Amino acid sequence: MDLQDELVEMVDVERWPTERPLFFLVLISSIVLWVLFTISIIGIIYAGMLGLFFFVSHVVFITHLRGSAIRLGPEQMPDLYDRVEYLSQRIGLDKTPAVYVMQAGGALNALATKLFSANFIVLFSDLLEACGENTEARDMIIAHELGHLKAGHLRGLWFLLPGLIVPFIGSAYSQAREYTSDRYGFAACNDKKLALIGLGILAAGGEQGPKVNLRSFANQGNDLNTTWMTLGRWLSSHPPLVDRIVAVEPTLITNRETRSRGTIGAIALILCFAVVPAVAAVGFGQKIMANVKQAKATPEVVAQIDQDERRQLTPKEIVMSSQQARKDMVVLSTVIEEYRVKTGEFPMNSDALLAAWKLLHPETKLPVDPFDGYNYGYEIYDGSYVIWSEGPSAENHEDDLVFRPGQ
């Protein structure tokens, strides 16, 4: 094909509606993350190490491409090369990129990439063989990759990488780019019906792909209308093929269900994973702050906190709690005396009293003050000891219940 003798009609393609808004979200996310990396020494080191790793890996891939794949040209597969040139002009590229055919172990794929200012299109040989005589399907796949270059999807990609890994935002933007490139791919073809078979080939392979009932395949998208399938779709870098077919040929749909059920379920699941831990963290933080404030508070403030938290007791409950407190203090005094007989001294403090209780009564718990739910007060006093309960009021210590030996 002599391109100079053929008037190439350029196609006008609109981007997928969500691509530009999502691009700005990814851009803002990337700027924020790069700023965070910059102000964090560890963050910028890790970012630099990962960036260097990916860059070196990409250089290795381009080296393999240039040295072990076949570059198309006027003397190398000229028919296919002329077709790539034609499609490049048809979608409005100023320059035809370097195009390579590469054997990839049976993978049905193609890709667009770049290194510095050099653009590359890579066509996997098995995909070209799978398309066979269907040149429209082949052209759709080639024009799809050329569309990535025309739409500028590879410009500034390294800067956008942090934003692209942000869950949901990055994947949504990546999917929008694929839909845009599909529009380029199908706009460049003359027979849309034959071009659609290209997506069937990507799904089922060279032998079975042309046999795929595309209408039935398009309606297969109903299987994705569940909570987990919706979540998986939102997190994928590429849209499902059933959605890509419908995007370029909506008439194939006959009984597509609305995806509200899966959408609502996925949103609820995200909120469950995001909101519940956040609420728990806030509650835990408030509890810690309360403990810190109480630890720093004066005795008067602590007494006020105790009073605020104290449950208001009825007169009957006060009488019953007082009776229980007196019984508990008698039991505690018995343990104190047992301990003195065995050791020759009283427990030195509340912790020692607790240890004595566990030693002498391991099967039961130390009784607690029924008025505030804490341990009874205890201290050695003037060669003896005293046990006390807070009583019904934290403000009026005249209401404290006190036990002394011999009472």
C-alpha cells in the first residue's frame, strides 16, 4: 500500500466521559503523595528505590524488545508495517511509532509503551495469528494501542504512578483510558462487526473467538452484578471484555440488569471496612485521651470525675451496698490476719493485699467496693491497718465506710 497515493480520512474521537475528571483526581493524589514522600526521608528513599527498580526493569524490557523482537519496516513485514502507518495517520498521529512483533509464549495481547521520547507498539505474534484473515479485528487491536499514544496516556506516567496505585481512583482512571482507546480502535476500522470479533478473540482465542456469540457474551455481564464482583471490577486496571463490547456496541444488550444491587453491596462493604475501623480507632483514641487527662488531673478533678461517673443509687440500694461493704471488709480483715500469722506482718499496701488474697483464696476474686466497682481502700495505720469503702458519695468523705481491727 502506497500511503502517498491514498487520501487518509482522519477520525474524530471523543474521550470516555470520566477520563478527564479521573485524570485530575489521579494528578492531585500524585501531587499529595509526592509531597508526603518528599517531607519524609524514609518515604523518599523507598520511592526512589522503587522508581529505580521499575525504571531498570523497563530498560531491560526495551532492550529485549529492540534486540529480540522484530521491528516492522518497509523491508520487514511491509504489508503489516504499511497498515500501521495508515492507522497512525487515520487517528491523527504525527509520527508512526516503532512497531515490534514479539513472541510471548502464547499470550494474546498488545501494548503501547515508551522510553524517554521514543514510543513503541508491541504486537504479540500469537494475537496476530489468532486474528488470521480478519484484518478488521487486527486493525482494531493495533488502533487501540495507537489510541493510547494519540490520547497522551503515556505522557507523565512516571509522575502519575503514585496516584495510579490509589485504590478505586487509579483503577477507574486506567479503565477510562481503555474505553477511550477502544473508541480509537473501532473508529479506525471500516467494518465494526468484524472488528468486534477482535474482542471475542481476546476472550476465547484464535480458534474459538470467531465462534463467540457476541450478543450472548455481552449479556453475560449480568454475572457481575454482585457485591464481590462489583468490588473486583472497580479494582481492576482493565474493564471486563463484556463491558468493553457494550461500550462500543450498546445494541448487543437485550436483558442487561441494572447494577444497582452490586453497587449498593460494594459501597456497603467498603464502608464496613473503612468506617468501622475508623470509628473503633476514634473510640480507642478518646479512651486513651480520657486516661491521660485523668492521670494528669488533680485530686479534686479526679473526685469530680468519679462523682460524674458514679451511678445514682436509691436509698434501698445504698443500705444494701453498705451491708455488703461491711461484710466484704470483715472477710478482707480475716485474710489480713491470716497473712500476719503466716508472715509476722501486715500486707504493706493494696498490691500486697491482693497477692495475699490470691495466695489464700485462689479460687475466688478479691471483693470490690459495691459503690464504685474498684478495690477497697487499704493502708497500714499506727501499727495496725484500716480498710475503707468510698461510700455513697465521692464528695462527702464523711459517708465513707471504715473498718478497723477490734471494731
